[in-house]
Amino acid sequence: MANFKTIVTNKKAYHDFFIEETYEAGIELLGSEVKSVRLGNINLKESYAVVKNGEVLLLNAHISPYKMASMYRPDPYRTRRLLLHRHEINKIKAKVEQKGYTLVVTKLYFKEGLIKAELGVAKGKEGQDKRRDIMEKDTKREIQRALKEQNYR
């Protein structure tokens, strides 16, 4: 069994999209970026991925510069390549070309010492879907609160 440690989760992706399929991808980072990610200095909130020229690219992910790095500090918003098998890229490309589908990064985690990205093929939610999810969360929270109070008595 592989050892997983989550670095960051993109909660906004789960709020704005229905995640239909997920894929595990490696991420191509520079040395100082790896150290910064290990410290948790990454933001996936507005990030997304695209398939371009047979490669999957991560756009808009912000990795803060590592403070102890030498003179060379890469652009925090630079485009990073995601590493997938060719057949996975072809499946993702076919799915994303359909109307309404997009590719979002749902989380970054460590797997056996390597940084991996979980990609989700997602379809956008509409306003009523978001409201329904919020109502379900509120209901679950109320039930948990009532059960907790009942256990204290």
C-alpha cells in the first residue's frame, strides 16, 4: 500500500464542478518549487489544465518562491507540464473536447516521496446544484450537532 500525504486540496473545484473521473499525474517542477511545495506554499484555487500538442499543461497554479533559493526564482504562475501515459492523455482529450467538460486539479499529494497531482475531468455546476449541495451540508451538520448533544445527555 502506497503512503499518501495530502499537500493541498482544491475545495473550489468540488464546489464549482461535478468531478466525473480522476487521474493521477506527475508534475514537472524545478528544484526550488519542490521545496516550496513541500512547505505547502501552493494555491490551486484558480488553476486548471489543458491538453495541448499531446501534453497536459497546468495553468494558473501559484507556487510561492522559496525564500532560501539562490538568484534564480521561477515565475510563480508559470505553466507546468503534467506527466501522464499517452493512452490517458488521449482519453482525457476525448472527454474534454465534449461540450461543458474541463480538466481541473483537485489535489496535490506525496506518494512514495514524489509529488503527484490528482486531475479531475469535470462538468460545471449551475447555481441550483450549488445551493442543493450547501443545503445537504447544512443538513448533515445539523444531524451531527443533534447526535452530539444527545450523546452528552
